[in-house]
Amino acid sequence: MGKPFKCALVGGDGRQILLGRLLEQEGFPVTRFALPEGEKQLEGALEEAGCALLPLPVEREGLLNAPLCNEHKWPMEQILEAIPRGTLVLGGQVSARLQKLAEKQGLRLVDYGAREDFLCRNAAITAEGALQLAMGHHQESLGDTRCLVLGYGRCGKALCRALSGITRPRVWARRPEVRAQARAEGLLAPDTLTEGLKGAGVIFNTVPALLIGEGQAGLLEKDSLYLELAGNPGGAGFFAQGSFQTGGNVVQ
């Protein structure tokens, strides 16, 4: 085994902090930027680094995703320009725009968020966390609650598997063939979103699109719980803007 190379962690949240600890336990030298107790200068963190590790997602509205350093904003162009040419760069959910910027800078940018093994494992972890949130925020037992899962992709399927040990979840998907697949697997899959929302006590959204609008508000239970699990823009619609008039809760 060759000598461990230096890893530079740039931006991110608690997952990046944990990653840094795990790398250090494996003997890799680690530097940090836009993280607690990190380098003040990006160039210092990147000096002699064999790999630059960016967060998931890499950016938000063109800026480095660095929620632990809210007082500073770094355009992604500035971040990529500082990384030496030829450096391996790993990031999650890399946009086509960002990929082109990296190529222009002579960087090899690998999107680990596009790996199937990562996506499947991440879906299972997301489902586990969603159930914990639901049980912590909902006053009733999930077994006595009508649960609706919006979307039936990797995350939606993982959620339904986890919920099936507690209750019989409902699934709503836009495509008829996907609803048919869910029914074939023993799930309840209403044809319309309106039908799915009626009486739903807990709603898990996995679809990165604005699905629920003000017109559906009256369909929800007074103490219903909405959990946002999708990326931007999410599906909460007007709920996310503080217009949840039914008395329910939104967890994002």
C-alpha cells in the first residue's frame, strides 16, 4: 500500500466532519476549509492535496454548500479556480454547469452522488432517518396513522419497505406504470394526488418538484405531518412559505 495522500475537505455539514475523522483514522492527512477549525485560506487547505472532497450537494445557487460557515459565501468558480490542475475532485450531485467549469480548469470532477451503490445505500439511510423524524414529531403511532409516500424511486421504495413493518403505506406517483408497480408489490397506490392526500396523517415527499399547493390544504388532517426528503425545490410548495393553515407541521 502506498503512502496515504493528503485529503482536503472543502465545505459541507456534519457528514464532512465525520468523513474527516474517518479518513484520519485510516491514516490520511486531512485539511479543512469552510468547516469548523479549518484553514482560513482555501489555498492553504489545498496545498499538496491529492484529493479535494466537496460536499453533497456541492453547491446551492452557485455557491459552495457550507452551512457551518454561514457568514461567508464562496462562488463555485472561486473554489474550482483555487484547486491545482490535475487534482482529483469528488463531489455529490454535480451539475452539468459545474462539470464544464471543472473541465475548463483541468480538473477531474467525479460525482459520487451518481453512483448506484451510493444512491441505494443513501436511500436506505434516508428512510431510516425519516421514520425517526416521523415518530419524533407525530403524536400518534405510525401504525394507527395513514402514511402517504410521494414518489416511488429509490428513496420512496426504501421508505415503503421500512413502513411496511409498521403500517400499510400509500404511494402516489405521477406515472401510471409506477403506480401499477407499487400495487403489484402489495401497496395502496391511488390514481390521483387528491385521493392520496385525503386523511393522510404523515406525508413523506421524495419528489423534487412542487406538488402540493394551496388547493390541497383542506384535504389534510389538522395535525398532519409533512416531511421533506427531496432536493430543491422540494414538494412542500406553499407550506414551506409558512402557509400551512391546517395546523400541521412541516419538517425539512
